Amino acid sequence: MDVAGRLDRLRARLDESGPGTLLVTHLTNVRYLTGFTGSAAMLVVTAHRAALVTDGRYDEQASGELEAAGVDAEVRIGRTLAAQDDLLRELLAGAGPIGLEADHVTWSDQRRLAELLDGADLVPTSRVVEALRERKDPGEVARIEAAAAIADAALDAVLPLLDDGPSEAAFGAALDQAMRARGADDVSFPTIVATGPNGSRPHHQPGDRRIERGDLLVLDFGALVDGYHSDMTRTVPVGGREALDDTRTRILDVVTEAQAAGVDAVAAGQPVAGVDAACRAVIDAAGWGDAFVHGTGHGVGLDIHESPGVSGTATATLAAGQVITVEPGVYLPGHGGARVEDTVVVTESGCRPLTRAPKL
């Protein structure tokens, strides 16, 4: 990954947005800019200097990770919170306007920093680093694709377990274990397993209900590799399509068609809202517009939910290198539901799917 060039890209954005100095406190943004993976750090970025402030637990780790990433930043160790405060005062002394990450700094944090940096001009910034994170470099895409491949293989490995009618919870545990056994550092988020009537709840958590022939089984899951997430949903007709009743067959067909239409609408230069509109047009035509109760997708990367959000109210335009999900769904209480989701990378001419498990 091109970690080393990110600080200069950030400095260019700071020149555009106002403050010449940014105090980065959101750990995901610290990791993106430096490669540091510890659980406590702040990053001071000025026009000519960058300094990572962390505690004694990470002295050796921080230096090693920044060196491995080729990042030109010094590591400053404060073994107590008071010592870290002293380092911040030193690093920010005489700075002009200092940007704070307003989306991540609490009111109490802002008050503490204002007192600590008495007289400093603290200004709110929003999504300065997150905007850089939207377009993934090839190394980032490769990690997301590796995570997706693990999830694909794990699903293939556990599908035969459905013949035994496991509970949602047991099947979810088996799927999670299969991802870890195939190299995932962790799961991306709590795996959703929703069968039968539970499928009408988009974020149902696995319970005791047993998976039965004739159910629509909604599986929403992902793997984590080197900090990067994958995200995929498949709706499985348990016992095969021939086991479904007419309503469930139609739900699955409509959602699958809607998802394909959304993927076809993805390309650099196209409006994000157009992806949502393509999915909704199919579901609206089926008479189930009110049963599609969430947005069509979201960005994926170091966070499972990143910009751009894919919805009807989105105002952004898709750009090559963005990684997004396309995940329409229909949810009918009493019948269940279906959702189909792929993670794709946007290209100049369309998109390339990173999740490849068959749609059943």
C-alpha cells in the first residue's frame, strides 16, 4: 500500500480547507496515515512535520510500523497522560489554527484540549482524512479482495451443514469459525443469520430458530484481513428453489434482479444516487417499494461502513477506486425476506466484483 504518500495528500487538503495543522485523534485515520495499529495514539500533522504521540506500550511497535510503511513521522512517547499532554503542548506551540476532527471529538475532549492548549485557535474539520480514504489504492483493494475470498470460501464450506437443520446461532458460529480457519484476522461485524420469518428483520441476530426446508435464509457476513473488511449477503433457498412457496420465490427473484440492476449502474462519473434508483425501480415495479426499508449500500475499507453512502439522497459522484456495496432487500413480515449484496470496486467503465460467491 502507498502509505508513505498519504501525509502529503493530507497536507494538500489542509491547504485547501483552512487550518495548516490537524490533530488526528480517530484511530482509524491514524492507522490510514501512518500504518500504526495500536489502540492509543494521536497524530499531529503540520505543513512540514508529523509526529505520532502514544504511550510506552507502543514504543517499539510504533517505530517499527512507521518505518515499515515508509512514513516520515517521528514517534513521541509519553508514558503518562500528563506526559502526553506536555508533548502536545510542545508540538502545537505557536501553531496557527489547529483542526480537530469534529466527527470524532466529543464535547468534553474539545473542552479539555481548549484548556490544555490555552489560547490556541481550535477549529472544527469534517471528513478531511475520510475523503482521502474513499478512493482505495491497489494494495487496499487487494486486502479487501483477500477478505472477500475468505468469506466466499467459508460460505461454500458450511452450506452442507444446512442439511442437518442447524439453529441460526450454530450456523453463524460455524461460518465465523470457517472464516477464521481460512485466514481471517476476525469477522467484519456480528454475522447476521436470519431464517424463515426472521428474515423480515434486516439486522436480525442469530437465535435458536432452526433452519428449515422452504425457508429463505439471509446471511450477511464478512472477513477482516490486515485491517480491511469485506461485506456480502446471500439469501439461500433452503432445500433449493423448488422448496420455496410462490411468494418467497418471487421475493428472491425480485431482489436478485434489483441487485444486478444496481451493479450495472455502477461506473466512475455516475451519480451515487443512480445506483439506489436502479435497485428501487425493480422493487417498485414489483409492488414492494415500501418493503425496501434501507439504503442500497455504503463504502467499505478500514471501517465496515465508510463514505460514500449509497442512497436516494446521496449527492456524490462515483469515482474509480471507490469500494462500495450494492445490497437491496425486500422484507415481508410473515413471509421473511431477502437481501443480496456484493462488494465491488468502481472502475472507469463499470465495476469489478470482489465478492464472488454464487447467488443461489
